[in-house]
Amino acid sequence: MGIGIKKAFAVFSTFFLTLAVASPCRYLDDAPVVEAIIPSLLHLNHLKFLNVDATVYRHTLTKGSLPRLSILEYSSAPIIEVNTAGNEVIISTKGNSCVAAMGGDRSDAHLSSKARSSFFITTLFALAAAPNLKSLGFLSLIAIGILSYKADAAGVDECTPSMKVVLEAPPYYLGSVDECFAEVSNPDHCPEDFPAFETCSDPSPSCELAVVGAGTSGLYTAMRLVEEDKFSAKDICIFEATERAGGRIYSLRGFGPEHDITVDAGAYRTWPEFTPTTHALIEKLGFQMECYEDEDPCQKFNIIGDNGEKIGFASFVEEMLRILVDKGACFFPRHELISIDYEDDESKLLVFANGVSASAKELILNMPQRPLLQVMRKSSLQLEVDEESRIFDSLHSVQTEIVTKLYLYYNNSWWHDLGLTNGDFEMPGDARNMVVKGRYHDGHVKCGEDGSCYGFLLADYVHDFGGEQSQFFRRYQRDRPEPVTIISNTDIEGRAFLNHAHNRLVEFHRYENENADYTGFQAQTVFRKQDPPEFAVLATWNIATFGAGGGWHHWTDLDNVDKAMKPMNELGIHVINEAYSKLQGWAEGALLLADEVLEEFFGVLRPWDFDAPDYLQFVAQTTSEACNEVEDETAANSGGGDSGGGGGTVDLCFTEDALVIMADGTTVRIDEVRVGDLVSTGFPGETGRITNVLVHKVGSTQHASNKVEVVVISSAQYGDLIGSPEHPIFVNGRWMEMQEAIDVGVFDVSDMLAMRTTETIDVFYNLEVDGNKPGNSSHSYVVNGIIASGLGDNEVLNTMFARQKAWKAKA
Ligand SMILES: Cc1cc2nc3c(=O)[nH]c(=O)nc-3n(C[C@H](O)[C@H](O)[C@H](O)COP(=O)(O)OP(=O)(O)OC[C@H]3O[C@@H](n4cnc5c(N)ncnc54)[C@H](O)[C@@H]3O)c2cc1C
């Protein structure tokens, strides 16, 4: 192989690269499809094209099938050689005019050491057969992308023989279950298969409605359209890149001795006050829920089965798919959309990575930002330049956040032995030392009759834009885009990881956990007989994650949200998804945007009734206009206040002597801080920039007099903090209004005392921190030692940050 082909193969990865090769020869008319069975998966490691430009589509076979090649179209009769000894499959051409024009057949090209060659390859990878496979006889793999090879042996380059090849193999994108069997030698550390659905496999389906992306938003939209008789289920095609339903709601089941323990690697809970649509939808689908953590009243919920055990948050999404499939909808898993084109005036042509082309009269894309961008880059929608720019501006106006979750599986849930069944825990880490940021109540734990318990502990749940918090975990992510990695004690690296993770927890619980109600001696006793975890479920949601490209999204320019949402509807392409919604980071956003599209373009109105007010809710905040235009006040503030929240809003302010803690730890009076100053947000290591100082004159037309109700919090360290009763503050691990903090007695047990009273106030102050920049900080600042909301009056930002129990509905 004088031209260095060997080096280019055997890449264990899943990326693909599209490279244009000049002047492919015209395909022969009516040439029959040429097919070949490939005897072993190993041959796919060495698939070579000689003197041929080939477009290779992957296609996934059902598990257990032999891989095969189909050459659908070609310009010169193909020759397929299988070299069993060398584990090679070589595809070449011979004896047609096109090849002749190029100066020879495969051998010529192959042997010519002087050949100018350009060689582009994207990946192929193989997996060796593994022992102990639960459900398969062997491991599977996938061939990806577009592969092309051009050997320009004689320097005559009029055209290069060309082919369209479908490479079919059991999938490389296996989902965590089969990946686990490939990598972990103890099958008990692997989850059970994902729920199966009846699927369709038409190579050129024709769909009245195509929904791409079997996540929450896509399936909800399809289900609603069927419920409202807008489409017959039989006319709906649901295309999904992976083999599962759920997208970023990703439940793994069947762990533990009874194979009944569940982990949610993605989304895991509803919060009815904040995510009422999701909660109502889950109830409507007939699921029961239990309190996520020990709180009274309960605010957040997990899905449970009839036996009261967690069954995985994906259950409701799977149920929607089941309903659709039962009614006749066609589910096409492992169909990764790669481009959209116009078929004719009526229909779009959808091309999938496996070679399937579908036609769709209506198209709904439920795809997160990064996969959607990949598709749009390859699509030809024949747009004016301005229109193209507008669409890409819209698609670019969100960015993803990197999220990592780590669940450790213990045969004995030692945290219960220490009385730790509820609450969060945290210890900083770095690239060498695992950050500890978990929750005692989150993992699924089962207890036997003898009181002994086993199951998962959520040891880490970290997220940020830069991925700094996730840096320790990067090295454990495998070279594939599946978000879930099972780290088992059956291999050396896994053992080292599990020991390290365990030691970090021991360190925290023996020496650092000042808030816990046990002694160091008790901890030592518990840990002395405690083995490290047996295995871990690591979920890494980042740029490389297939079909997701990150954990969740944030708008980068909140002023353009309305323009950027629904960017392609006039082209008959409806984008739904959490990515471009007004409540990012939550399934609620996915449903809300779906509802908007359903109403606006399909005439389907919101289905459910809620206890909560209308869904567009936000935290009332002091509005910059109202505050700054102190002389131009028009609205009377009858217990409501400023207009920033859009109705029934309130003054959320402090008096001028409130001391703000700056980023460098110094304190400055709130009336002396300036726009651009860096403040501490009160959250570990985080700072925020002041984007507005809101000045609110009292005793004008806004207030009948300058005598107003306030809360006074006295602290020996800082003196009195005087603020409005509704201002959201962060105490005891959650946001509440200052009045609520008094009501629940927060300050009675600290060195601060609080009371509600009437004061004469001339001017109130509030800060907007990183206004309009969602990812920059927690939008908070610290006054007199208390974390206060600094959200300002940005409506979208306020939908994204739950600050108050009592949200004000948009009028
Ligand atoms: C770790 C984590 C925790 C979370 N916690 C919560 C929570 O507790 N509560 C909550 O409400 N929300 C939570 N969320 C957010 C929630 O998961 C998402 O908002 C929601 O699942 C988004 O649903 P969606 O339908 O918009 O998109 P997705 O779930 O991303 O669905 C998109 C689908 O499109 C498919 N797809 C992508 N590209 C292609 C392609 N080219 N061709 C075909 N198919 C494609 C994907 O595989 C996927 O199935 C969490 C998210 C993460 C990552």
C-alpha cells in the first residue's frame, strides 16, 4: 500500500466528514444494484475504495445480522473483493470508458508509486465480539459518513468513477446498553435494553407529516395533531437518529440484583409550579408521581410505577410514542437526518444518513441546536442570501451548556446509615480531584426487609458553559458520542476511578460535612466497612453528544428571542425543541414551543388546564424604565408596583445603605456601585457584572406616600438591611421572598433577626446583574450577607430563573 492507506483506517470513532471530490462520472442508467455480504464485522475496518469516488451511507441492521454492502448506483461496474485473510473489502471498477479515461483499473492505481493521490476518509470502527452478551451474538458497529478515495493514477482526471454505496451493519450507535456490553465484562453492571417499538423500514417513505426527533417535543406535537384529528397517525413518520425515544430524557433501567433499579442520565423531574405543562402531561398519560425530595409541601416530582418505585422519567415520552405507533404512525429509529431539499412545490425531500430518502408534505424538526445546524448546512433550500443569514442568525442565537451527571452504584447505601437521605452536598474539585456536587435524595435506592439498602447515589451534577466543572470527567468519556458511559470495577481504569470517587466522598463526609448530624467517629465506622462503588453511570452531555450537542441551551441574545423562535415556518419547516423555547433547560420549554407551533400553524389550542396561571410566567422585578424615570411615573402602585413583569409587579429593592459584596470581597453601598462593576453572586467562585443600577424614587405618584412596608433584617456584621417584602432572596438552599423567609423563621435561627414594618423611604435601589446575558452568572448579588435576585426586568431571563414562589402571570 504505497499510498499510505493503512494509516487512514481503523479509526475508532464516529465522526464524519464530507469532502467534495471533483468531477464524478455520471451514473449508468438502469444499472442493477450490486450487493455483497461481508462475512465479518472486522472487514468493515478495512473498507477501501480504489480509483473510485464513493458516497457511503450507513445503514443499521437489526442486531445479529451480517453486515452487507449494496451499491445502488454507479458509473462503472463495481468489483467487490473480500480479502478474508487481510480483513479487507476493496471496491474498485474496471473496464469502462470512465476508468479508461483515467488511465487504468484498480491495479494500475494501486501499484503506481508515483500516483498523485488524495485520500479522504471518515471513520469506520469495529468492535470485537465480546463474551457474555446478553442479547446479541456479537457486538455491533456502525459505519459512518461519507468516505471517498481518489487515486489519480495516470494524471488524467476527466472524471472519476463514482458510486453510491449503502453500508449496512448492526449499529455503531448502540445506545448505552450494547456499548456497555462491549466495554464492561460484568453484564450485571449494564442496564436492560431500551423499550422496543414496532418500527418501519421503508427505504423511501412518503409522509403527510414527518417529525424528526423522537424527543418530548416531537412526540407531543405528533400526539396532539392526531388527537385533534389534524393528521391520521398512519400518515405520520417519526424519524429518530438513535434507537430510543426520549432524547435528553434518558432512562436506564434494570440495574441491581433484582434488575429493577433505574437511573435518569438526563432529565428526571417535574416542578409543577414551574413546569405545569410537563406535570399535567405526565398525569394525563396516566403516570403516578412521588416527591423528588423530602420537602413539605412537595414541589418537584419523579415518575413512579404501580409498586411505588421509580420507573424512569423517559416513561412518559415512551408512552407518547407507544400511543402513536399503536394508532399506526411509522417509527423510524436510527434514521439520522442529514439534509433537507425541495422535492416539488408540495413536499420536502429528507435524506438520512442510512441512505433512506423520504418525502414529507409537512415537516416538524425537533432537533437541538447543533444537530439542526448540521442539517441546515447541508440542505439546499434555495433561499435569498438575506433569508439565509436571517435563518442562521436565528439558529446561532442560542448556545449549549455542558452538563455531567455521575451516579455511583453501592451495594450498601452508606449515606442512609449516616442518616443522609435528603439534601445536597458539595466540595470543590479540579482536573485531578473529582468535584463533589451531589444529592442524597436523587439516586434510586431500594431497601430490603432487613433494612439494608442498595442503589445509586448522585455524586455529581455539574453544569456550566465552558465545561470547567466537567473537566475531571472528560478522560472517562469514550471515543463515541453516546452520552452514557458505564464505569465498572471490572477494569483497571474503572477501579481507579471508583476508588477515587469513593475517597472523595469519604473525605467530604468524614472531614468536611459540617452540616451533617453525625460524628466523625460514626462516619469512620461506616466507611471502614464500606467498599468503593461497584460501578458508575457517567452521563456527559457536551458538544460531542450525538443528537444533542450539549445538555441544554441558553439564548445568547435575549432581545432577539421572538425573532429567532420559529425561524423557518414560512418555508413550511417548523422547528420545535427546548433549544429555541422560552423555558430552556426544561422539558417545559420543549412543550411550550410545541404548543405555540401547534396553535399558530395547525390551529391546535393548548390542551390542558392548570392550577398555575397561564404558562408565560416570570418573576416580577423592578423594571429599569420605571425605576430610572423617577420623575415620569404614571402608574399607581396599588400593592403591585412596577411594570417590568407585565402585570401585578412589585418594587423589589433595598435602601441606599445596603452593602453590596464586590467580586474582590470588599463591600460598597448600593447607591455607590456602578454599571460594569463586578460583584459576588453569592454562589461559589462566581461573579457577575452589574448591567443596570435601578433607582426607584418613593413618595411620588407611584406611592401615595413614602411610608412603605418593608422587611428589616438586622445583622451584627452589617447592620440593618431594609428591603421590599417581595424581593427574592436565596436562603436555606432555595429562592424565597423576604416575607416568606420571615414566615418560615429563617432568620430566627441565625445571627440575623427579621421583621416586617413600615418605614419612610425616599429612594429604593436594585441591581440588574448580567442582564440579558443568560449564561454569564446566576444573576444575583449579595446585600448585607444575603443573596438577592438581580434579574432585572428581562422577561425571558425571568422565565428561565425561578426566583419566587408566587409568579406573576403576564396580563
Ligand atoms: C442532565 C439533564 C437534566 C435535565 N433535567 C431536567 C429535569 O429535571 N426536568 C426537565 O423538565 N427537564 C430537564 N432537562 C431538560 C430536558 O431534558 C430537555 O429540555 C428536553 O428533554 C428536551 O426535549 P426536546 O424534545 O426539545 O429535545 P430532545 O430531547 O433533545 O429531542 C431531540 C431528538 O432529536 C433526535 N435527533 C437529533 N438530531 C437528529 C437527526 N439529525 N435526525 C434524527 N433525529 C435527531 C435526538 O436523538 C432526540 O431524540 C434536563 C436535561 C439534561 C441534559
